[in-house]
Amino acid sequence: MTATESQTAAPPEAPQPSPAPPPLPDALPLLPEDPPKVGEFWLRGRLGANAAGYLYAAADESGRGAVLAMMTEGSADDASARDRFVRAVDELPEESVLAHNDADDDDLALWVALGPLREDDGSSSAADERLIAERRGEDVLSAVLMDRVPQIGRVRGPDFRHYWENRRRPGLFRIWPLPWPAVLRPASRLALMLALLAMALLMALAVLIAWLLFRNAPEVDPGPVIPNPSGTATVTVTPTTPPPGSTGPGTPTSTTPGSPNTTGPGPGTPGTPESPGTPVDPADRF
């Protein structure tokens, strides 16, 4: 090889690194109508939605990621739609179904957790697992919606539409135990504790003010008249008893038949019967 050939020879090319996989779009934030937890999976965000249901990014208590497909309230109330959901889940590979609820729960929306998903470390395998799980969830919801059924014959007349497509809120769900306070962040836990403490202090202050205002209030006198079971009220009257051996005007006295001055006025006060030495019986006044 001559010097000219050695100068013109190109150096060997360095191996080019493989292009990085495109980043997956982040999930949309949850809305107030979305459940915070379905089964044993905490929801992190929305991945997609149609009239048949929603796709959520989820993770269980151990941090295992999953894609969760859940029916809407409209599709969950249709028995045929529920059957299509169950058949679509049964057709999936067994290792891809992490969990699902019972098809006999008529009052709850059906859901299925798909995976397994590894932690997103930027590798192409992690991205592929998530894309596959999302595609399987879309297939399940499309089976419920029947939007991928091939058209037979020519298109004529109005388009087909389910009667429940306008009811697109997430279906009914059950959470037990309650999601809080496990789902709260440390800052949220502190705010909750301070709010409860403030409520307790306000209640204690209200009770103290009420006690200070009414502690010297006079008692109600006379007391209320409480009727007995017969419907009449009992009133106690204390009679005034004159001293023995004395009679007053208008006070009847007991007399012995046959004794003098049993009728008519005596020598004393006119019109007043007298019986000297006879005690007065208070019971004769009534």
C-alpha cells in the first residue's frame, strides 16, 4: 500500500447508538368523578376513554404498575355490554390479567387490571409492555362498544349507536377500606390534623361560652304542670287551720244534734253559729 493510498483510506466508522424509544405520553390527571382506588390498585391518571369505559394508569400497594380498564355507568347498566366485557377479558392471555372483579356484581362496574408493567426506566422493553397493556385495554373496551365489528353489506340508513353512550361517567365502584389517610401525602396529613384540632378548639370554646352565659340563669318557677295518665292535673292546696277553741267569721263549726244553739245566730257575731268548746274539723270546709 502506498503512502497516498494510506492517506486516502477512511477510518473505520464507529457503531451508531440505537435510537432511544419515543417517550410515552404522561397520563392525564384524575377528575373528581374518578375513583381513587379500584380493588387493590390506586389510580394515577387517565390514559384514554370512550363511551364504553376508561383506561387508567394504576399501581398496587407494592408498586406494581398496571393498566386498568373500567366500564362507564351507561355500559355497566347494560347486561349485553357486561357480557361482551367478560368475553373480551376471557380471550386475553392468562398471564396478562392481573386482577378483575366478579361478573356477578350487578351493582358495580366491571374492571380488569392488565400487565405486568415494569418500572419506566427509559428502556424500550418497558415502553413496549405499557403499549401492549394499553392496546389490550382498548380491545376490551372496543369489544363492549362494538366499533371494530366489520361492516356487512352496504351502509344504508342512520348509523348504529348505543342508547347508553351519553352516560359517560365512571361506573359505580366500592372502596373498602376507605382510601384516606393512606392516600394522603405527609403535607395533606398535617393539614387534616390541624383542621381537626381547630374544629375541636372551636367546639370547646362554644361550650365554654354557653356555660358562662347560662350558669347564673334563674330556675323556672313555678314548674310546668305535668298531667297524670288520666288527663287531669293535680293541684295541691294548703288549707288554713284556725287555732283550737276559736272560730272566725264564716267558719262552719261542728255541732251535736240536740244541743242548744245548733241553728241561728248566737249572742256573738250576728249570723255566725257558735259551739263553745267544740274543735273545728278542717275537713268540714270542703
